[in-house]
Amino acid sequence: MTNPQTYPQPAVELAGFVDDYLYGCEPVADCGVCAALARELAEARGAKEHGKAYTAAKEIRNHPHPVKRRP
């Protein structure tokens, strides 16, 4: 009879391209909301809180900015 493992495995480290896909975003330079979210993203990634990091990156990607019109 085999003994199945009954405890969790160590966390899986994602490859670099997967990190770029999940956390890749471009905050707008003069936007305070984007700057705050970028700090939150950096802190969450540093603490390896992947859910919070993904949420911050998603908010940066989805944050609306008015389109500047040319005169």
C-alpha cells in the first residue's frame, strides 16, 4: 500500500514570461492612482502575495484615462 502525501507542496515559482503576462502593466506617468497602484504592486510582489499583485496590475491596466485630443 502506498502512502499518499497529505501536506501541501511548496509554492511553484512562475517563469519570467508568465510573470510578465500576469503583472505586466504600464502606469500613466502623471496619474496619482496609477502611481499608488504601482507601489502596491511592487510591495505585493516583494512579499510574494501573488493575488494582491495580480489585482493591482489588473487595476492599472483597467484604470481609465481621458484621451488627449490634438487641437
